[in-house]
Amino acid sequence: MILDTRPKTMFLYGHLHNAQSLSVDKVIRFDQFGSNLVIELEKITELFSSLGINETKTVVLIGDSMDPSAARIAWTLIFWS
């Protein structure tokens, strides 16, 4: 499974065949101090399940070289598993 972590607009301009879009704004939430917190476990499970991700899948993340979004999404995947 390939997840493209670039913003949706960039994904729509072009992406690898069979890649799915998952931008970082889907896996973070903000509190009153503006912190980038992980979303609730139930929401992570719902999000990843809707993309077809489960413990049997190998997930490959792609993104822009200077954008840390892929790393943040990878961290969220590790947290979830």
C-alpha cells in the first residue's frame, strides 16, 4: 500500500499508480496552545481502516523531500500498531 503524504492539491496534480492520499492534517489535532497532538486512537483506527490499512499490510509513505509530513504519519502508524 502506498500513501502519498503531500497536500491533496499536489496529489491531484500527479501521483504514483494506486497511491492513496493521506495528508498530515488528518493525523494531528490542535489544543488551545496550538500543539500538534496525535488524534484519538479511535479516530486513527477509523482513518487507517478506511484506507484499508491493517496489521497485514506493508505501508510505503512518499512525500516531498523537505516536508516532515511522511515522518509524522510514520510515527502515527507506529503509535497505532
